Amino acid sequence: QDETIDYEIYLITGALGFATAENVLFLLEPSLQQDISFVIETGTLRFLGASILHSVLAAILGLIIGFVFYKRRSTKILFGAVGLGIVIILHTFFNYFIIKYVEINGLLTLGILWLVTLFIIAMFERVRRVSH
């Protein structure tokens, strides 16, 4: 029997797998060309950014689904669609921010993601307590 936090866990697990595949594919060509400096420099930031971003966005979607876990099916579908729209918009903002502001993207972007992660951890406990 699934519980309110299970979907968040499932989505985060899937997001980490997706981020790993994305990072491997992104770094495959430079690795084959033996551009080790590019792999180390870009790969490190990309690994952190993509892994944290996809986990955070998956957690947000999981939280939204978790809060309506005991609601009607139509409510779950509505909130799932709205949640998916929210994470798509947030991912778009993230991509825009790191492309537009290349010089400050590293620490500021990761710092914001870590702050959101702390918020998600706090919300995780609230979702766990959602009851019928």
C-alpha cells in the first residue's frame, strides 16, 4: 500500500537516474575526444546542478501529489497536471538563469537550490502527516 510520501521518493529516484543518464551523455563526446579538462571542469558543476535540480523538481511534484493523496482521482489528476506545469516553468527559469548569467551561475544557483532543498525537507514531514 502506497503512502503519501511514496510518490515523492519514486519521483526523486527517477530524477536521479535521469540526471545521471543526462550527465553521462553530455560528457560522453568530450571524454571520447580526451578533453579531460572540460570533463572535470564542466562535469563537476553539471553533475551538481543537474542532480540537485532534477531531485528538487521531482520532490516538488511529489509533494504536490502527496498533499492530495487521499482526494478524488480527478483532484489528483488536476494537481498532478498543475504540479507538472510548475516544475516545467521552474526548470525553464533555471535554464534561463544559468544561460543568461553565466558569470554568477555556479554558487548562487546551487545556493538557491540548497535553500529550496531545506524547504522540501521541512515539507516532506508535513506530507507524511497528511491523513484521510
